[in-house]
Amino acid sequence: MNSVNKYVLQALDNYPFYLEETLESLSYALSYDESNTMALCLMGRVHAEQLFDYAQAKQYFQEALVHNVHALEVYPYFIQTLIDMGEYEAAKKTIKFALTLPGMPLTGIWIKKALLFEKSKRYKKALKALKMAKLENVDQDLASSLKSIEERIQGKQGIKKGRKKTKK
């Protein structure tokens, strides 16, 4: 195992419980190979999920994809960051591209598409995307999460319909 992979694995093992060690390992990994997509992706995740520095996270994800557009590990986190930043059009384009990549775990990408539609209050489209996620899913544990997401969206859809009725 080369040094880069050793440090990337240490960082993955430490994340998210030992952030100082995660960052130290990522710094070593990136000093050995500044184009390592896994290290760049995890650095982006630290910035998005822990520091809420979405702009910096976005830069790390974009840099990883510049080095390897087929870095499948990057897309779910990059899409989530774009959604969190309110960059819905960029998220939509990234989702569209990610769905074409061979080997991409499609369930997660369809979930992101459902979330994108949910955020823009397009609940019917969100439920259609969720249906695609269910069709792609082969993980029993994820099935219950999909059901919870569906119930949340249906609840919002009901609120939206109820609001329309009271306006009339």
C-alpha cells in the first residue's frame, strides 16, 4: 500500500469522530498526491458537513472532478453541497451527468434528485424521483429510509394542498 492510500484510509477511518486526526491524515495524503480524488472528496466533506464552509467544500469537490470526472465517490457529496448552497440549476446538471456514469450507485443520486425537487417544492416530481430510487435500491436498510423520505414529502404535499384549499 502506498503512502497516499495509507493516509486516505486513516482519514476515512477517523472521520467524523476524530476531526483533528482526519485533517492531519488528509494533509499528508494531499502532500503526497494533490490530485487524489478520495482525499479531495473527504476534505470537501469536512468543509461542508463539519465547518459549513460550502464554498470551500465546492472547490474541493470541483478540483477532484477536474482530476477525474469519473470519481464516483464525489458526486453525492458535491450534489448535496450544491443543494445546500441553493445552486439548484448546477445540482440539476450534475445529477443529470452523474446518472450517466457507469458504476454510479444510482439510488443515492435519485435520492438527491428527489431532495432537489423537494427543496423547490415540486413534490410530485420529488415522489417520481424517489420511485426511481426505490426501483434501483437493493439495500433493505435503505428501504426504510426511502419510506421515511416518501412520508416526509407526502406530508409536505398535503400541507401545500391544504393551504391551497384555505386560500379559495
